[in-house]
Amino acid sequence: MAASGSSLKSYLLVRIAMVIPTILILLTLVFLLMRVAPGNPVTAALGGHAPPAVIKELTHQLGYDRPLYQQFGLYVWHILHGNFGTTITDKRQVTEIILQNGAATLELTVAAMIVALLVGVPIGLLAGRFRDRPVDAVTRLFGVVMYAMPVFVLGLLAQILFGSILNWLPISGQASPLTTALMTTHTNILLMDAVIDGNWPAFWDVFDHLILPATTLGLVFAGVFIRLVRVNVIRTLKDDYIEAARARGIRERAVVYRHAFRNALVPVITVIGLEVALLMGGAVLTETTFNWPGIGHALYIYLENRDYAAVQGIVIVFGLVVVASSLVVDFISALIDPRMRYK
Amino acid sequence: MSAASPTPSSAAARPRRALAPGLGRALKPIAEARGFARGMLWSGAILTGVFVFMGIFAPWLSPYRYDQYQLKGAAFPQLAPPSALHIFGTNVQSTDVLAQIIWGAQTELEVVALALIFALTIGVPLGLIAGYFGGIFDRILVLIMDAMYAIPPLLLALVIAFLLGSSITSGIVVAACAITIVYVPQYFRVLRNHVTSVREEPYVEAARAIGAGPFTILRKYIFFNVIQTIPVLATLNAADAILTLTGLGFLGYGVQPTQGAEWGYDVSRAVGDAASGIWWTTLFPGLAIVLLVTGLTLLGEGLNETINPVLRQRATTHMNMDEEDPA
């Protein structure tokens, strides 16, 4: 145990070193996918009506007429310098899209994750504690149905019920047009911008717009947490130290709440990181359903306009976020649980 | 790797042993399933069965064709609420919602079956070979598959469908290919890890000692041991694949409306209806997705709890040791 400090350090270094080939292969895969596809990206983006001279000029300007290996080298070189390319259709920097639309996606996904944890963890604990009782059966069914529910179906049903029948909540966009017009931009995250300005009417307007999309996305992910927490509670309740705690005469309630639940929640951290990939896929659908101006919505529009450069840049950014979050999760679990480091 | 020469001819010449006892033994845990697992297994099988039935007999079950918008010259009403003529109402394209759902079952099952076949034929051999031989081939494959994990599944499928959409005309094949790419890494990873752990088992060692070649060992000794995890994984993946397919359809990159009914696409056409409180165009296709995915999930989880000895719960009062037949 004397070397535990250095073993943590070496584990982290190895883990970081392992990320480099993953990223390189990710970049290569995306590049190959976009280039192997038939057709000239410029023609695809401009449509069939552009004059050939314009297409030729733009193709040359964007480097699509160079040999493939040169294109690849340039592409990797640019990405290493934080340049994810420029869209063909509207000449925006991909980094600019990430900064502007990413804030909306961040707001949505963080809020959704909070909803997922608030709903999923208590229900999972309850189901695991009362395994095979009616409450467990109901929760498991709820978990399965939530998993089976596409986020866009849940979103539309929520829109119909809370938006158009009950008329309680707005069903589209991130804020009312009036609010957007009157707000000043600091972080692009509207909730924070409203707080910074102390603009409470704007804050509540943004908050109202956030409720339906975040709850929709969050509920779908709550299913994952319910299943995970339930299994972990069942597993920890069988562990030796629980038996030992019982043998020491600690009351059953205290055994369950202090010992079992706490340990059952550690893997949740790992899973949050693993769910980032799924959460992003869900965000694309949620953003499209609720007309939410995030990266997923931007991707949807660029796909429709057949803008290969934009699609390539956005997909890479999504991939990098997933790689980074799995790295962070591994760091955290290595810090919490020493057993991880020796795997 | 070991230098044993492959002897495919001698292995192929031997007649295959009767499948029946093996099948009986494989199905035994299912017959013995109890309690919750049994309930899940049966309700899952029934739900899935209903949709398979719907898919196969769609032309006879459905009141109209999926792209039919008129009957004997009289056009269907647009966005009509459920009525006797259209039990689930009609949608914005004046087609019958019930017909869309019944024909949709056919599309979903076709795509998922095709994707499953593709993914298994690619993932299983790659996993077997990489796991057994190891080496540089294995390292590279693992790296590639790991990098593929980094792209969110729906996004990967979306990009593939987007790229293939312009060169392959059949939407069903495009969607199946897109879904295949998402699931190949899973089969690869599961099989590869399983093979790596089984590779050094004494019975494999023994087979090697009597001079069996690597491909004989893979086919006769390892394959049937590691393949047992596949039915559970495939069923659960099928559930997930339906979600991916409907997600693609919702974004407009799945099966095109001229080629077949697709639930995700139907829901995407209902986005505009939500603001005016029209519920039948969302609720019914949505319900179909939920029920089919739930059915497949229950089936998969039920199978898992039945087959997986760690999770298996048998009737505890029913312990006849001599019941073990030596087949």
C-alpha cells in the first residue's frame, strides 16, 4: 500500500496515453467515412443548380481536389490546432457553432441529468431494498417502459398534454422571442445570463421553456439509473460487510441507509460518464422535437443541407466529448476506489 | 500462436451430432424458469409475437395499404379523429394510422432482422478470430471498435444513413447497414473477451494437444461455449435497434415513406400536430414502438435471468439431484 500514490499517478498516465490512439482512430474513421461517400461535398452542399465554375473554384479553395493523404494530413493538423473546419453552406466555424449552440445543449443535458438522478436514484434504491415485492415489480416495469419510450414520443405527448390541452408550459424553443431580444449575452447559457443580469422575469421564462425538454430527456435516462441502482443495492445487501454490520447489532434501517445505499451509489458516477454518449444521441432527438437551438439541432439542419464539413466537425466534437468524459469518469473512480487502479 | 496445422477436411467429414439433445438441454432452463423471470419471458414473447404476426400478415390484417389515401375515389379526410372508418384516425398525409402501424411492424422487423444478420456475420467471426489468435490484428481491431464506441450510437447510425442514402435506393438496406455498424462492436467485444478467457481452459488445451487445428478448435470447442451469450445480447440489441431505427426515421433518414411505413417517420410527421392538440397521430405509433421495444426487452431480460446461472432463480423446493439425465 506504500506505493498507492505513485500507482494512482501511473494509472492516470497510462490511461491518458491510451486515449491518444483512440482519438487518432476516431479522426481517421470520421475522415474516411466522409470521404469514401460518393459525390463531391461541394456539389452536395450547393445543390445541382450551382455553375460548374463556382463548384470548381470552391472545391479548390476547400482543398477537396488534393490527394487524399494531403487532405488527411491537413485535417489532422487543423484539428490539433483546435480548428474543426468551416461549414460549406453558411461559412461558419465549427468551433463557433459549438460555443453558441453548445451552451443550449449543455443547459438541456445538465438539467436532464439532474432530473434523471432525482427520479432514478430514489426509485432504484426503493426497488432494490424491497426486491421482488410489488413496489419492485412496478418500478421495474416503469424502468422498462421508460427505456422503451423514444424520447421524441414522450416529448410530443408531453407537448400535447401540458402545452396544448392544459396550456401550462411552452412547447418550443429556449425562450420567448421577446425575452431573447431583451437579454444580454454573457455565457450563451440563458439561465446563467439571466442570473448574471438579475433579470428574473427572463429567468423564469427560460426556466419554463426548459421544463418539458429536460424532464422528457431526464425521464428516459432515469430508467437507466433505476436499473443500475436497483441491481447495486441488491448486490451490496448480500455483501459480507452488511452481514457484519447486522451481526454487530446495528438496526436494519441503519444498515440499509448508511451502509448499503452509500456503497450502491458509487457506480452511478461511472455510469453518468458512460451515458454521455447516449445522452447526446437523445439530445439530438429532444432538440429536434422541441426546436431547441442546440448542437443536435444544428447537426440536423446541416444534415438536411448536406453540408459534409459541418457534419464532420460536429461528429468529431461529439466523439471527443465522449472520450473526455470517459477519461474523467475513470479518474474519479480511480480516486474513489483503489481496486480500479490495479485492473 | 501454436503451430498446429489446421485440418478442416477431417473435421468436416465427420457427421454432425444430433442437434436434438443439445437443443433440449439448451431449452431446459426456459422450461424451469420461475417467478419474475418466467413472467418476463412469457409476456415478452407474447408481445413480440403479436408484432411478428402483425408484420407477417400485414396485407391481410390491415384495413388499407400503408400509402393508401383514398377508397373508391373518395379521399380520406386529413387528420380525422378516430372513427368507425379509421379506428386510430388519419394523419396529415390522409393515410390511416392503424394501417401505418400494422405495415410499420413489417418494416421494423425487416430492418432489425437484416441488421442482426449483418452484425452477427461480421461481429462473431471477428470476435472469435481476434480473441483466439490475439496479436496485432486483435490490438488494432480492439482500438477501432473502441473508437467507434466514442461516437454516440444514434449519431453514427445517422451519419451512415446520411452517407449511404444517396447511393443505395432501398431504405430498408440503408437503415439496416446503419444499425449494423452500431452493433458490430458490441458482438465483437463480448465474443472476443469471452474467447480470450476460454482460450486457456484445460479442454481447449486438451484439444490442442490431440492435434486439432485452430479453426477446428474455434468451431468445435469454443464456438458453442461462447455463443450462448448471443441470444440474450441479440434480443436486447434488437430492442435497442428498434429505438435507433425509429430515431433515424424521426430525423428523416430511415425508410422513406414511399418504401414502407415506419413508426419513427410517422411520429416526425406528427410534430406539427402537437400544438393543435391532435394526439392520435403521436400516441398510436408511439405506443407501437413502446410495446415492441418493451416486448423485446422483457424477452431478453427474461432469457438472461433464465440462462445466466448467476441470476437464475429456480424453484428451491424442486431439487431432484437424480433428475440430471446423462444426455
